[in-house]
Amino acid sequence: PDGLLVRERVCQPFDYDSVQGVRIEKVLNVKGLKGVVHEVPVKLVVAQNESTSHRARFFSLGRRIQEVALVPSFMKHSEYKKSLWGHPQVIGYVDVGTSLDPVITRDEFRRSSVRLNLFKELVRLEKDIKHALDVELGKQRVVSMGKLEETLENVIGKIAVEDRRIARRETREKNRLRKEALLKAKQEALEAKLAAAESEQEKLDALPQLSAEEALAQFQAQYGGTEGYQAYRDTLDRSNLPEIDPADLEGLDDMEFEEIVRLDDDNLPELNEVMQAMDEDVPADHEDATINEVEELATKTAPSPAPKGAEQKSVRTETPTPTPNISGMHVNFVSMQSEDGEIPRTLTVDDTIHINTLHPDFIARMRSKLGRPLVTERLGAYLAIILSSHYHNQRYAKQERDPSRD
């Protein structure tokens, strides 16, 4: 309702000094154009507990730009990538000030020499950050669960191998179906061309086959003699007609006169195309050659194969589908607390899933004997649900697939 205060939130700056952990503070001197040096302050904290709302982020003039792990241009240069910068225990900021220009969506920076030099300076800090993070994670890790971690990783590795095998089998099947479809399409196109050629031949065969006397009589009746035929030729495109003198029509034999009889307004262009194609198939000086002679001529005129050892271009008929890169995940049992007081169930960073042994659901299913953990059916089912969910999410993310569409 209007006028009713539902919730009140006070915005205030976050105090990084209040976070317990290893602090890394430095001012980077980044070289720019014409020898200008830009000072970029970096303040990072490798916290003892996770803080998902304050992960390392780029700032510009006091305004947030994007989390460091979500900036693609920097991830291309980073050695440890999201496994380091995306870890919820690595918090802080990199204030670029006016040295870099953010894009209009404020999730990336425009390309420049300053951006490249800044990224190189940040990469030099990664080893110190990684060392501090490994120390903190070592404190949280439950050493007594090491054997269970190894067992779970082996199981996931076997599943990953089987998934790759299934993916390759599916890829081969898709390529086979695609090849069959292409061959079928080519076969249908060839059959259509053959049918069209047969239809044209049938049309030509259906034309009347007249003797010389009958053709001459028909010619006289249709054109009214040589003068009428000359007038008819003047109305046509002379390039489509053979060079024949009308005065010599009476002396033509059956084979020569057949060409004249078949020339009319309907079949003239098609006939010329067929005859031209026939003339192009066999050279003029080989019109009377036998089939064997023509094949021999084609063999002689064909390009000779490249000699052995010579470079040849390889032609691919289809683009191979890349095999999905699916790797087994790493599993760590840790004791995690959160800055906001919540106890996280799990934490996934890159290919490693951290399972929190302090979560109430884990504690309720955990049993021990003489200080050693026992894997019960309840604990096994709990871990199976967690690992299968994270494993499939990682697999879909690597393959850039949408699970809702599969």
C-alpha cells in the first residue's frame, strides 16, 4: 500500500579492514601513452571465511564496473582465472580511475595499451594471492576426509570417461546421418537432372521426322517459298540460326534438311543449347572419334597428379564436431563459515567443489568411529545428490548447452 514502509536499507561503504585474513595492498604504476604513468590502487583481502557479495571487483571513480573474474579480456591473460579471482574468499577492489574507459554496458573495458599493461601488473600479483588462498584453504580442509575425497574423485573420473565415450558415439552417429542426408540430396539432384534431360530428349524425339520431299512441301506451305522464309528470318535473332542460304534448300539431303525442319519459335533456343553443349564436349577435330578415343583424349588432357612429397591441399567434405572437453571434478571437504552468518552447503570454484562439513545436513548424516569418519547410506545419498548436480552443471557450462532444452 502507498505510504507503508515495507523494508529499510541503509547504504554504507564496506570496511575491508574489518575482514580477518591476509591483506594485499599495492599501488600499481601502469604505463600509458606518451610516457604517462597511471596509479591504480589495489586492495585485496584473502578472507578466512567466504563472502560472495564482496568478491574482487573493478571500480572506476567510485562506481562498480564488474567482478574481476567476469571480465573476459582479463581472463584471457590470467594464469589462474576464475579459480582464483572467482573464489568467494578473495575480496576487494581494483580502482582503475580514469586510466581505463568502460564500455557502455559497464561490464568490460575498451581496448587500449593501458588496459594491457594493467592486466600484466595484475597477473604479477596472482602468485601472492594464490599462496595466501592456499594457506587459508589448508586451514579449513578436513584432513581426515582425504581418503573419501580420493574415492569420490575416482568415481567422478570414471563417469567423465563414460560421458566422453557416449559423446563421441553420439557425434559419430550425427556425422553418419548428416553424411547420408548429403548423399541422398546429391542423388536426388542427379536424378532430377537425368529426368530433365530425358524429358528434353523425349521432346526432341517427338518432333516429326520427315523426308526431304515432305519437308520441302511443308516448307513451301508454311513460308511461301524462299522469299517468305527470308522475311521470317529477318524477324528472328540471326545469332540463333545456322548459316544456310535459302537458295540451296532444294539441294539438301535428309540429314541436312532435318535441321531446317526443326527450327521453329518454340524449340529453337533449347535445340541450340543442346547442340552447343554437344560441341563443347567433343573437340571439333574429334567429332568422328569413337568412345575409346574420346576417353583417351580426356585422359591426356586431364591434369597430372602431383608428385610424391609435393604439398597438396586437403579437401574436407564436412566439418568435424569437436569432442566435448569434460574433466572429472576435484572434491574437498572443508569447514566453512560465512561473513553474513549463513553456513553454505557447498562452494564450487572452477573444477573444484568444496563440501562444507559444518552444514547441519552434513553433520546429521555423519558418523565416526574412533575418530574416523564412517560413510553411511544417508551420507552417501547426500553426497551423490550434491556431486551429481554440480557435475552436470559444470558439464553443461563447458559444452555451452542449456539443460532445459535437452
